[in-house]
Amino acid sequence: MDLKPNADQQQLIDAFAGLYADLASTDRVSAAEPSGHDAALWQQLVAIGAVEMALPDSGAGLIELALVAEQHGRYLAPAPMIEAQVAARLLAQVGGEPSDRLTTLAVRPAVGGRAELVPAGAVADDALMLDGDRLLLVPLTGRATAVANLGCLPLADVDDIGGGAVLATGAPAVSAFEAAVDEWRVLTAAALSGLAAAALEIGVAYVKERTAFDRPLGAFQGVAHRLADRASEVDGAQLLAREAAWAHGEEPERFAELAAMALGFAAETAADTTWHALHFHGGYGFMLEYPIQMYFRRARTWGAVLESPAESYRRVTDVRGAA
Amino acid sequence: MDFRLGEKAELLRKETIEFLDEHLTEEILEGCHATGVNHDVEFAKAVRDRGWLTMGWSVEDGGDGRDPLELIAYGEEMHRRNAPMYAIGTTMGIAHLIQKLGTDEQQREIIPKALNAEIVIALGFTEPENGSDAAAAATRAVRTGDGWTINGSKMFTTNAHIADYVFMLARTNPDVSKHRGLTTFLVPLDQPGVEVQAVRTMSGERTNITFYNDVFVADKWRIGEVDGGWTVMATAFLTEHSASFHAEQWRLVEAFERWARESGRLRDGDVAARIGKSHTEFEVSTLLQRRAAWAASEGLDAHGLGSMSKLFSTERLEQQANETLSLVGPDGLRARGDDTAVQRGTIEHMVRHAKGTTIYAGTSEIQRNIIGQHVLGLPRSY
């Protein structure tokens, strides 16, 4: 057993953390609302190879992507990295042509010629979509309508998907799509665990600083004990997301189950942790000026564009039953 | 990164499963259930014969020098099967303590009998008037000739009715601050003045209250320095292996899932979601416990990691038991002994048992204090 990132992985973590510290300060994240896209940050991410590293022959596995996604989540980075990575892997798998176009993935299958709440759909050039048992590559220009939303994410509804190119059909198309959505679950879980860890740090720092009734807020058990509960959950969410990502290469028979576990647990943990971190700010937490509200809203959005925690947990049961 | 426990641990897991298949009979389990006592002499002898009583002892202490990850695999399998390991654990834990800091005479007297599974040692920390605040112990030990006279009472001295000794924390100096006036003794229970009274609990486990009325204890049974009891306690807790609190979750969700499949209720979305969530919480509990053991094996700062594991796994077990009962409905109330009881009453029993787990071995509030101060760096809270 070794739960520590190795030297190469640590270097990767440090490189991305450094980039986000420079280009994704909370002021910049705030300035990128409501579109939820910072073009300069995205350019830098592409330039250092954030999408390329996701490709099968890059030498990086899903565990490396998850470690990067944790940092992405910690900084609430307003860039469509996870969607672009997962889409690039899926495209490569079905023999699609690599291109410089920004491709995203509609994580829920299209219904009636329409894909709703497509992550990064408002800023991407193309989207991969499952329509019945056909995997399509749909150019988004003229088809996507941006959707204002809770997390200030660049979501879009996409109509008229029939004009897309068919990349695969039948069972292979469906299973490739499902495998890609599982990868998205794990990377989103990793991002949510990073978000939750950062929110906990913000909350803890605030209750050490702020006093009431002549004591720091953190000296009241009604505050401290609830943060202690969150600390255990945040560590658990991180361990579980990392385990799921590790299993992709090392214990593939458990991957689908762990992916659903990781997303359900990380989404619940992020929602609960941001609730407490914001709540202990009192009225300040409710003000736009304080960053904690940005964590609170994203915690409730990132995973929810696919499924609720209850749906993730039902999937755990389904996947186990099918095995 | 590698989430596997490793070859050595998996080999020991396999050996433990084989051992349990052979020695943990239905008869033994039924006996433990009927008496509420988590001890069986034949089983303890089998553990002895297998050479596992000193599991976790270093080579220099006379053990096999197993690493913390091997102990995790061993503990997971023992606990998963509900093997009667509690009295073995307290006995060998205190024997290990005596091996480390007892006198030659104490070692000669206790260690061979402990290694031969001939004696049982119970723990006497908690009292009727103090629990989590163990240093508030009021049971008095007063110098009398070449020994000590003990007066007081100890609560939850589990197994005292079958034990030979109680490892006791007693007050030897009431005039100094509370942590400084304590001394530990190994009190032989066959002394005049000792009275053991049964205490029955909600989960069916039998424990005891023990009374000490002018009980004479020779000074040779004092462990450690006079008034140095708190230091001894710190050593005792250090040698105590991190307990496994997630195996109950496994037993509960296995029973729940089996019931759901057999009854057709798996089609109920709320049932399916709760089963998936219970499996997820079991996975997280496993990871948190393994992380604490891994950190210890790497010599990393593990302070608070055991508390996180204990807090999460026991709090979630309680939620699981209560929500599972709600989802199963009225038939879940039927207890073991009723032929129609759901999964032989496993769910009903877990509602009883789970409540205890957030109390013993450090209440959830104590764990939260430790996490708040040592992991989050928060001030002491009140």
C-alpha cells in the first residue's frame, strides 16, 4: 500500500497548482462569472498539455488526471478541462481525427434530437453525444444555447443534433460512451474532493479568526465538532476518488462500481462541507464578495449535470448486481 | 500509488480465513450470542496454537513483528466473522504492556499464562461517575503495609466475571492535579472484598460493574511508578491496535442486500440507493482505517487519523442501521429467535448494537475534539 503520490505525480500536482495560483485566483474566478469560462486560463492549460496528457499514449493514467482534477477543483478553475480530457480519450478510442477544436462530452444521452445541460457546451466547438445507439460528433455553432445556472458553468442545450457525424454505432458505441462517462464521474469526483478540501480550509481559517462572545467561533463545539465530521468526509472523498482512478488501471473489474461510489460520495461531501463552511461565516458567507458562496454553488452543480448522489448510489447497486 | 494492502497482508488474510473456517464453529458463535460474552476458551486456545496471541508484538517483545497492514487484514477478517476476540484483545494488550514496562516478577507471573491462554485480564478505567474523562477516576488506593487498600467501583468491566485480573486506574494522591495522582494496578479478582455484578446491555452484550471494598493488593501488582498511572495509560493506548469498526457495516449491508433481492424490493429506488450508499460508506470506512495503519507503518504523523476512521465508521453505521430498518418496514422489527425474522434478526440487532459503537472506545465527541485540535488546528472547544 502506498497512498502518497510518487515524485512524478507530485511534480505534476505542483505544476498545475502553480498555474492555478497564478491564473485562477478567486478574483479571476469571480470575474469569469457568469459565463464560467476564462479564455486565458484555458489557453495556458492547453499550452502545458492538459488535453494531450489525457490521450492514451501520453504515459499518464487516470490517476494522474485525477490528481490534476483535485487541483482544478480546489481553485474552482473556470476552464472545461475535465470535459475536454474525457472527450479526447473517447474520440481517440473510436478512431476519431485529433484536432485543435475544443470538444466536449454530453454526459447524458440525447433525447428526441436534443441534448440538455451539456457541460462546456456554451464554449466548445463540438460535442460527443450518444443518440440511441449512435455516437455522434456534433458541431455546436448554431445549435447550442447557453443556459444560466447555479454553478455559473458554461452549460448549453443543444438542438438539431441530427447533422452530426456518426463515429460508432451499436453496442461498441454505447459501451465506449458509458466508459467515458465513468471516467468523467471519477475526474469530477476528484475535482469535487479538491473543492471540498479548499472549502473546509476556508471555513476553518474563518472560525479561528472570527470571535463571538469573547471566543473564536472554533472554540464552540457546535462549530468545531461539525467541522471535524466534515474533515473525515473530505479525506474519505479524496481517498475514494483516488482509489477509483487507480482502479482504472489496476483493478478494472471494480472501476465502474468505484466510479459511481466516488461521484455520489464526493458530491454529498462537497455539498455538506460548503454548507457548513458558508454557514459559519454568518451573514458574510451570503455576500457575493466572499468566495465561499462560489464553492457552495459549484459543489451543487458539477456532479448534478449528470446525476444526483441517490442516482450514483443506485448505479453502485446496479453495477454490483450485474457483475 | 497503490491501494492494495500487499502480499504479506493478503497471505495473512488467507490464513485467517482458513483458520476461521476451521475453528470458528456455529456452536461457538451461538454460545457467544446466548451468553452475551465475547470470549470462548476453545477458540482462544486455537488462536494460541496458531501462534497468533501475540499478533502485533514486535520481535524484541516476543512476537512476529507483523506490520500494521498485516494487522489490518487480520483484524478485518476476525471482525467480519464476529470472532470472539475481545477478551483476547484486552488480555494480550495488558500482557504486552507488562512485557514492556512490568517488573521481572510481573513478567514471570503473567506472560507465560497469557501466552498459554490461561488467564483473562479485564479493563477497569471507567467508573460510575466518570467515563470519557478517565483521569477523573475516584477509586482510591491507599498505602497499607507492603501493599495497597482499594476502595471504589469500576463500570463496564467487561469479562470481569470470567477474568483473573482487572487492570485498574486508581487514585493514589488526591492532593495534586487529577492526571498526576493516578497509579495503575493489576488487581487479582480472587481477593476478598471484590464483588462482580452483571450489567446487561441493549445489544445483548453482558458487561459488569465491579465493587472494591477494602481490597488488599500487594505492591508487586503495581504497574509503573506510584502516581505515574497516566503515563502507563498512554503506553497502554499506544499498544492498543486500531480497532476495526467497519466490519459491522459489511454484515449489515450484506443482510440488507440479500433481503432486497429475495423480497423483490431491490426494484424500490430508495432501497437500491440506500444499499449503494451503504456499500460506499463501507468502502470509505475501509479506506480511512487503512490510511491510518499505512501512515503508522510509514512512520508518518498519524495523530487524529484513527479518530477520523472511528468517528466516520461508527456514525455512519448508526445511520445505516436506522435507515435500513425504516426501509425494511415492520418485519425488520422481528428479532433473532423468531423464525420469520428478516435475515435472522441481523437488522434488528444492528439497530441495538450500532448505538454502542459511537460510545465505547472514545465517544464521537472525544473523537471530534481530537480531530478539531490535532487535524484542523482549532482551539480547545467547549
